[in-house]
Amino acid sequence: MKIVCAYSGGLDTSCMIPWLRENYGGADIVTYTGDLGQGVDVEAIRSKALRTGASRAFVDDLRERFVGEFIFPALRAGALYEGTYPLHTALGRPLLAQRLVEVAEEVGADAIAHGCTGKGNDQVRFEVAAQCLGPHLKVIAPLREWELVTREMEIDYALARGIELPITKAKPYSIDENIWGCAIECGEMENLWSEPPADVWRMTKDPSAAPKGSTEITISYEAGLPVALDGEVLPPVTLLERLNQLAGDYGIGRMDMVENRVVGLKSREVYEGPAAVVLHMAHRELERIVLDRATSHYKAKIAQDFATLIYDGLWFGPLREALQAFVETTQQHVTGDVRVRLSAGLARITGRRSPFSLYDDGLATYSDGDTFDRTAAVGFLKLYGLSYRTWGHVRRQRGS
Ligand code: ARG
């Protein structure tokens, strides 16, 4: 049997290599590691996989594809799960699953394996994607099967097999990071009343350590996609990295959230996403001036559905394609600039402009040059209020 195993280089997935071999009839293990901008050395991970017993170890830089095919569609849609979470983990899983299936096909594997736990959302995303793209493949989730239920047991298991332990002193947190954000859970944060400890943050500085004063930046969008920062046209990955740095230094993009998981429980997660927060905010602002009222209101509902669908692991399916097509038609004119002022822990919109703006100075002004026909409001209100006038009459007659 040949198994392609998603490999991060951490303790769980390192134990998975010998465990899969021992428990699946001496299976041949191939690992796969995708760089989604999680700030790790994938070459070091590759060589660790080989030292740990993999027969082959694949790594690739998925950042550009991740941003272009997953993050940007979610940004255009305005997808924030339960109104807050920018979905970085949920967007990464389908891409990793897709690559696992592709690698499995390339090496002629029978199964793929992942290191997700049995009570998280990520197993759902991995496995629904795998079922869509590689229905012929078996999916193995060792963490749902094995007896290594505590970290200590995993460490003993690893030591007995000569697996190198992570060099960094283990923090009691579970962290998932990529270019769109970082999620941190466990430890003290399991108590909903506790403030996240100061050492959990990775992408953002403490707002109290932010530079004094503030900075103003201009983000330019073309058809709903960010293309330039302060007038400088940048490739998507560079733009995100720069904005993460810039806004992260001001302590912008921290979220502390209790969310509803797919598997039925509530969990507390702390998120960071400096670029994600600023880009969503500026994008929404531009939409406010270019989308008509009906489309704008309708799109807000689609945004919620799109976010839930991503969260629920339904990326590779017909509904995502249909909703994305809707979103794309709304983005044609979401072109223009947004000014954002960054200060300690806060991003504020200070200006917006677009060649397609529907804001009409003449209609809006309360000063000279007003073109709005206020006499027309009389007839408008006669009809607009008619049903309520009727209701009001009946109510008075009945005395209720
Ligand atoms: N709650 C987030 C989600 O379901 C993040 C999951 C991973 N979190 C973590 N700390 N490892 O998408």
C-alpha cells in the first residue's frame, strides 16, 4: 500500500509516518508539504520527512495559487464566517487536499492521510475535498484512530523511533498560520473569560507597542482585487506580505471569537489577520460607492452563505461555483482607491474614490448646486406610505 501523507514537520504528522507504516501493513509513505505562507522552511521539512522514514517528500510553494484562487475570491465575496473570521485555515484546506490528490495520482498511491483531529472542522474540509476530487482514494486520519492521545504519549512514541522532536519549546497552543492569517487555540484560551496571554500573537504586535501617531495608506482595487499599495503596483503575494507587516506593526487585525463548529460544538479561537482585516474593510468601502443598493444588500446575504460554505468544507462543489459567478459579476466596477489610517490597534477609512462611483454630488449636497427634486418626495411618500396609512386607519377605527 502507498499513502500520501500531509506533512507539516510537527510532532503529530512526524509520528504519523512510522505509525502509518506499522499499522497499514508496512505501507510506503510519501509526504506532501505545501507552503501557504506559514513562514516555515519547507526544504528543512522535506529533509525531516525523509529522515523520519518517508520514501519521497514533495514540497511546493502554493502561495500564489492560494492567494489567486482561494483568498481573492473570498475577499471579493466579503466572506467572513459569523461576521468575523476571514477563513484563512478553511481556505487553505481544500488547496492542500487538492494537491494531496494530485500527488497521490502522480505516485500511484491508494490512500491519503491527514493530521486533523476528530473534533475539528479541518477533517471535514480535507475529506469532503478529497471525496470530490479523488473519490477512488481511501482517506486515513491517524489522530482519530491511534492510541497516542496525549502529547506525552506522542513524545514517547517519537523518541522510541528516533524521531527528532520540534526544537522550539512547545507552547500549549494549537496554531495554524498562513499568509491570510493565524488561528490560535487551546491552553488558557479554553476559558472564555480569560484574556489571551500576551505570547500567543504571531502576526501582530501589541497595540501598546505600536509606533506613535498614525500612518495613512492607499489601497487600489481593480475589479474587486487589490492591485496597489500607495500607488505601487504589487504582485498579490507581495501586497499581502507588506500589508501584514504594516498593519501588524500597529497591532491591527486581532480577533477573539467564539464560533460554531461544523461538528456541533462551540469553540474559542483567537485570530490574527492584519492584511485580511484591512483589505476586507477597504473592499467593502469601495463597494459602498459603486454597487447599487439592491445588489449591495443582496450581496451581503451571499457573503454570509459563501463564508459558511467555505467554513463547512464545500469549496469544490457546484454551489461555490455558482455563488462565485454571482460575486464576479458584481465586481466588474469595484475599481478605485481607498485611504486607510492605521494607528494603534485600529484601521479607519479616511477616503474613497472610484471612476464608477454612484455618489452624485448634486443629489447629495445640502449646499449650492442641489439637483435633487424635493417636490417629488411628496408623491413618493403618498404611495410609499400608503399601506401603512391604511393600516393606521384600521387600527384607529378598531381602537387597538
Ligand atoms: N477555527 C478555525 C477553523 O475552523 C481554525 C482551525 C485551526 N485552528 C488552530 N488553532 N489550529 O477554520
